[in-house]
Amino acid sequence: MVDRTGRHAGRVALITGAARGQGRSHAWRLAEEGADVVAIDVCAPIPGVAYPMATPEELEETAAGVRERGGRVSAHVADVRDAEGLGKAVSAGIEELGGVDAVLANAGIGMASPHVTAAQAFRDQLDVNTVGVWNTVQAAAPVMIAQGRGGAIVVTSSSMGLTGRGGDGSGQMDGYIASKHALVGLVRAWANWLAPHSIRVNSVHPSGVATPMVLNDAVAALFTDPPDGEVPDVGNLLPVGLLEPRDVTAAVAWLCSDEARYVTGIAMPVDAGFVAR
Ligand SMILES: NC(=O)c1ccc[n+]([C@@H]2O[C@H](COP(=O)([O-])OP(=O)(O)OC[C@H]3O[C@@H](n4cnc5c(N)ncnc54)[C@H](O)[C@@H]3O)[C@@H](O)[C@H]2O)c1
């Protein structure tokens, strides 16, 4: 399993939302392929979100998994909304591991609590899912430029960053859809900004993925289980309900690799055909 000569050997990957779900999957796969990891997560509940965020123990499990795969790890608790705190975590991680070659701006929130106003739900979505990604790239990109060794940034948007299907005028849906569409524009802007430094910037757009963002009581209450043996219809073309984190990780690991060396500014669906439907 440990391959210190892999596609990402000698690189450092900085990952937000790394304590569980897709972020953890990215951390472990990149470590398997040779990377060291700066793992950042808020590790505390976010008021207004209907389900719990990750815990400090989960961040430590992610870190332990990176070490088991032969990688070094620098784990930090920080909120991507807090530019100052995040900046300190990013700087400490980069200093400890000797630079940064890949940035995975993955932290995000889904369903809002029914107890917050529509306006608050809308603001929370934009704050974490868009401003948080902006803060992440603002903290890391200047270091990548100064290093002069190129690199890759992958922003995790959503299939809901490419379509408004399911929009219902609620603060939740407006906020999630707007916050994820905004990332497409930022990726294009950053691809222009960073191309002269050989830093590539792309986004991935998953449809539903089996992580605690959707595997929780609040979301379960919205769906009825399909009859035995049938795939739940969540809007995908292919006969699959939820994707696995590793399906998104495969795209992310490729986008960060030299195999994608001339790929920048793209919005890549990993969505079983959700957006094409
Ligand atoms: N699960 C899905 O169905 C799905 C589909 C499309 C896109 N996405 C996106 O994928 C990304 C990863 O989500 P996931 O599916 O792994 O869900 P998840 O809830 O399991 O993981 C998200 C992680 O981000 C962390 N986080 C949340 N807010 C944070 C903040 N302010 N600062 C730092 N860390 C924070 C959480 O603690 C958690 O560990 C998110 O951007 C999400 O919007 C998820």
C-alpha cells in the first residue's frame, strides 16, 4: 500500500475538511501515492447546520491513516471562515512539511437546520462554501507562487454548482446552489491568475456522495427508502444512488497529477450523469 515513489511522491497536499468524508479519502489516497498532508478541519459544530461536523478524534484518525500509509502529516483545527486562524494553520502546516504543491479546498456544509431563518441559511452556505474556499486559496496560493515549483488547486463544488435543478426558493437551496456556482467563476479567475506560475486550478462537481453530509438523520427524513433491490432515484443517469468518496478522490488525484499537466480552468462533473439529465 505504501508507495513513496507514486504519482505524488515528495509533494505536500493541503486539504480542508480533512477529518472525514471526501477530505479523508483524498488524504489517504494522496498519501498512498507518496504525498505528505496538511489536514485542516473545523472539528466543532456549526450552529445553523442540521447535522454535526467532524470531531477532533476524526481528524486524528485521518492523520493516523496518513502516517500508516507512509506520509508525514500536520493536522490543524481551523475554520475556513476565519481567515486569520486559517492562515495560521496553513502557514504552520506548510512550514512543518516544507511547502505545498496541491491545495484541495474541500470543506463545505450542506443542509441547514430548520431553526435558522432563510436569510441566515443563505449566508451560512456562502460563508463556508464560497468565502471559505476563497480564504483557503488566498492563504496558500501566494506561498505556491513564491516557491516557484508550480502546483495544482482543486476546489470541491457540486453537481449543484452546474445546475439549478431542485431549486425551491429556500435559503438553503439558493445558498447551496449559489455558493457552489460561485466556485466555477473563482476557478476560472484563479486559472488566469496562476497559470503564469504553472499552478493549475480546477473544480470537481460530485452528485450525492456517501458521507456524513448526506448520511445523517436530517437528510434521511427527506427520503423514503426504495423497495428492496431498487436503486434510489437521486437524479443520476447511471443506476447508482450515492457515489463513494473514492470516486471523487480518483478525479482529484488525477487533477493534481502530472497526467493532467495541461488541464486548468475546468469544471469536472463526477456525477453519474446528474448534470446531463
Ligand atoms: N456528500 C455529498 O453528497 C456531496 C455532493 C457534492 C458535493 N459535496 C461537497 O463535498 C465536500 C466534502 O463534503 P463531504 O461529502 O465529505 O461531507 P462531510 O460533511 O463528511 O465533510 C465535510 C468536512 O468539512 C468540515 N468543515 C465543514 N465546515 C468547515 C469549516 N467552516 N471549516 C473547516 N472545516 C469545515 C467538516 O467538519 C467535515 O469534516 C463539501 O464541499 C460538499 O459540499 C458533497
